[in-house]
Amino acid sequence: MLASKPKAKLRQPKRPIWPDLKRDKYLYLLALPGILFFIIFKYIPITNLVIAFQNYSPYLGIAGSEWVGFEHFTRFFSNPDFWMLLRNTLGISLMNLVFFFPAPIILALMLNEVRNMFLKRTMQSLIYIPHFLSWVLIYGLTYLMFSQSEGLFNKLLTAMDKNTIDILSNPSYFWGMLTAQSIWKEVGWGTIIFLAAIAGVDPQLYEAAVLDGAGRFRRMWHVTLPAMRNVIMILFILRLGTIMDTGFEQVYLMMNAAVTDVAEVFDTYVYRVGIRQGEFSYSTAIGLFKSIVGLTLVIGANKAAKRFGQESLY
């Protein structure tokens, strides 16, 4: 008997986009400001990355500036400050990855166990508030709390006849202080997406776990966390893409002469060299290096997630 030939796959005719645009015109109109933001501030600037390979002059423009190839990259990698900047940036980012990234997950699990809805809503509202405070205000609050001369913490130590602690000017405390600030400011806001993932869990799974004799911790471990796994994996991959970004405002405000050796990161260095000293091509080369590292980490983490059967970005 002759083997039958496999049937060719029928191609689905392409649907025109205009009927969808007409039908959902208000949704697309609502998304328009966000789309314009990304086009203007994210995609259009990509075309100017060419100045990283030039001695760019604002007077000559991109077309008239001298082409120097990888000269700025060579200068940056051979700069003695490079290893200090890399150490500080990775150190702060890894501390955020280890301590800050799990914090919203843990807090979301704790909030999910609160059965009193009024108390739960009140707690959520209170922990969301710090997200809306500027880093300038948070620096002011930090100064009022931990300043060696005026801080509340040291005044309490003085009242107890103990020696004051110079927290803000001590390099040993700097990375920990930044991590604590990030947790206090953003941990509540970060719970939103995890609580949304938890809300999608089938209640019958909890009922089945209770019938099997599982306590709260067991239900959390075997039901709630697996439901959040896909969201956690995607956010972890995205977090790896920003490992070279430590947040300019926070670090710049907290930096002082005593902690410069542990506080200077790529973002503050780009501001100091690129904006204040006018070395636009050099600072653009640094920014391009950061972007390439972030993109490489995202692609690598995404492939690793696929290989191990986990949720991935694409």
C-alpha cells in the first residue's frame, strides 16, 4: 500500500488590520501616549548611537564629525576606573537581585493570607504610598533618620549613652542603605503584579489541598507559588536586563566624598563625564556597552528558561 502524501498546510489568509483598528479605536487611542513615549524616547535615540564611534561635535553634527571607530571603547576599558565602576554597579545590582527582588513575592504571599478584607486593603494602600515619593524626598527622610549630628537614630543612641554611628558617610553601609531604600520605596508597588497572579488561582486547588491536610504554609508552597512561577520567571529575566542600571537619582543623591569609591557607578560616571564635561561620544559608548550587556543577559536567560521548560519572554 502506497504511503499517502502529507497534506499541505493551508495558509490562513491575512486579515486586514483596518477593521481591527476601527473596532478597537478607543483602546488604541488610549495606548497612543505610551506608544509615542517609546518611539520618541526609546527608538529614535537609537539612531544617534553612531556618535559612540565618532568624535562628535554639536557644531559639526553627526554627518560632519570625525569617525574614530572603537577608540572610545578602548579608552573606557583601559581606564583604571572601569573595574571600580563594574564592581560597584554589579555589587549594588546583585544586592537588589538577592534582597529586593524576592521582597514583593514574600509580601504578596503574606498579604494573600490576610482574611480581613478591610485590613488587607488598608495595608495595601499604606505600602503603596512610598512608591509615589521622589528620591529627593526619600534622601531627605534618610538624612533626618540617620545623620550623625541631626538624625533620630543617633539621637536615640545618645540618649541611651551609646556612641553615634556614622551611617551615611561609612562606605561599609552604603550598598546596604541603597538596598533598604529600594525595598522600602518599591516593595509595596511590586506586589501588585504578584497579587494579580495569585487572584487567578483556582479556589478548588486550595480546597483540595485543605482536604489533603495541607496547612497554610503547605498551601502557599504547593499551590500559590507554582501559580506565580511564570510571572516570577519573566520578571527575573527582565531584571537581569537592567543589571547594569542602578538608578541614577538614588545613587547620585546618596553619594558624598567619603563613599565615592563604593558609590560611583556607570550612571553617575556617564553624567559626570558626558554631561558635565561634554564628552558625548565617550559617554554614549559607555551607554552602548551597558545596553549590549543587558541585551546579552536577557537573551541568555531567556534561552536558559526555555531549555529548562520554564516560561520565557519569547
